[in-house]
Amino acid sequence: MAEKSFVLRRLVLHSPNLIDGIDLSGLYFNLTIKTDIRLPFITGTVGIYDAAGYNELFPILGEERLELEIETKSMVTGKIELIKKMFRIYEMTPQ
């Protein structure tokens, strides 16, 4: 499995329970994005330090979206590319 390095530009949690999204880019400690040729979607995990108690303020119910913007070097062209995607959150593991 090939690993690529990246620079995280934006990591924002959007929830129907919030007016504005919450910027989590300063709170993450781990980001993994996986592709599988047998699946028609991308999966991933994000590890967040939650010392502020965000989970109590707005519980993750499965209807949230995670806006992700990363900068990485293309394995094909070698040029820096910006990837912007919106992901659906479907699970939150216990603390």
C-alpha cells in the first residue's frame, strides 16, 4: 500500500444542528483516507482531540458532513494538486 504525504488546508465539520461549520483542522491528530478497487466509495478515519467537549455540545448522529481540503503531490505528474471533497460521517467510535 502506497502512502502519500499531504498538507491539510481545511477540515470543517458541518451539522444540521449548527449554523456554521466548526473548523477541526487544529484538533486532528490522525487522518487516513483509503480507496479500495472493489468499493464504489472512499473511506477514511479522522482522529480528533476533543478537550473542549464538542461531542457533548453536538452529538454525531450520522447526518453530518466533513469538508476536507488537502494539498498533495500528484504521483502521476509530480505537480502539487489541491483536493477538495465533502464526506458523509456515518460512525463515531467511543472515546
